Amino acid sequence: MTPAGGGHTLITGHREMDEEHALQLQLLRELMQNLESGDQPAALEVFERLDQFTNAHFLAEELLMRLHAYPQLEGHSAEHARFVEELAALRASLAGGEASDIREEADAFARRLLAHIATADHALGAFHRSGAAGGV
């Protein structure tokens, strides 16, 4: 789950968003560690925290985008909806799937999330830094 090319693209320049991303990625690392060690109960517990936090984070981002009339709101929110669907599928896999399949699904989710942060969230951060968002 390490981004190729370094972590600099994961910095959006919006402090709260960057702090939330750091926590989200830490929870993903913990999930992967628990899956790799075969600790299913711990993996489920971390997954629940990841799921709840991810939903709260997406809500906060979407509220921020609405507040500042972000022009890419619809597309960005649609990406969030796909991540929520992926988390639901991952939950189902965790409930009764093969450990190696779950690790692959979680790793694929993490890679897509890293790409989202490096692109869509990076663009959102640039929008805020540009002053178009009213300086917030």
C-alpha cells in the first residue's frame, strides 16, 4: 500500500483534509497488517473503524465542497460513492471470504484511495489554496 513515486502527491495543502487522510491511511495499514497476520477479529474491528471514519471524512469533504461551490463536486462525490460501495463489498468478504482474496481486495481499495487522494483531493486542495474557495 505504498504509493509509487513518494508521498508528496498525497499532500493537498488543506490541513484538516491531510490529517484525515493520514488517519485513514493508518487504519488501512492496520487492516492490512491484521489480514496478513490472519487475525480476523482484529481485522474486523479495524475495518469498522475505517468504514465509519471514511464515511465521516467523505461527508466532511462533500460539505466543504458544497460550502465553497466546488465546480467538480458531482464527480468527486461520485468517486466517494464508489468507495463506499467498495467498502460494503469488502465488509461482505471479511464476513466469510478467503484471507488472500480479502488482502487483495483491501490492497486494491488502498491503491484506488491513494490515487483518489493524489488526483481528486489534490485538485480540491489546489482549489482551496487558489482563493476561489474564499480562503477556507
